[in-house]
Amino acid sequence: MIKSQQQELDVTEEIEVVLIPVYEVIQRVLMGEISVCGTVTAIFLG
């Protein structure tokens, strides 16, 4: 299990961490489910 540290979120923020295989992440980018520019760049350059 991967440990994470306590998050300090704003009142309106809600973040869920989900671990998925890389091939599925790429599929989700290509299907438009993941579209944040910085995230997409990191996936393809990573």
C-alpha cells in the first residue's frame, strides 16, 4: 500500500486518489476523460 500524507484542502475541494495502470491512463486521455493540460503533458513526457 502506498502511504500519503495529510492533505490541506480548501473547504470546497474534494480529491480522491485512484491508482490505475498506465495503459488505462493513456486510454482515458485519448477518450477525453483526462484533459487537464499539465496532467496530459506529464503523462506523455513521463
